[in-house]
Amino acid sequence: MKKRRAFTLIEVLAALGLIIVLTLTLVVTIKTQVDQANARQLQSMVATVNAQIEIAYSQTGRNEADFATTASLVRAGIITQKQVEQLSAASYQPHAFTAP
């Protein structure tokens, strides 16, 4: 009787389990990296909007009403509606500026 060399069921299940563990580790790592990238993008957007507001505030002829809400910032042309939509994820509210 010839003995055939083949994988046993235990070996196949062990290999399959190892593949599953490695795949889950990869998925978790990728999700973490994507979350960190989104957080950095949001921080960058907030910094950009704050810079736009500061530049607009330093210009002459601006009313303080232009800086009261995000809607007034859009109406005054300081920021765009797309920026407001992106900032809504961060619950961003512009700070009330007062004249020095």
C-alpha cells in the first residue's frame, strides 16, 4: 500500500487561521492610518480657515458681523461653503472677534 503525502485537515485549518489573523491585523492597521490621515486633514482645514479669518479681519472695511457665524463668513467671501461642510465634522465654530 502506497502512502500518499498530503496536508492534514489540522494543517490546512492552522494555515487558514494564520491567514485570517494576518488579514484582520492588516485591516485594523489600515483603518487606524485612514483615521489618523482624516484627523490631520481636519486639523489642516481648521488652520487654513483660521488663517483666512485672520487675514480678512486685518483688512480694512470689514464689519464685525462678517465674523459672527460660518454663514456670515461665507456671505462675506472669507471661506467657502465646501469648507463649512468639511468643518461641520469637527463642530467648528468661529471665535468672536472684537476690535482691538
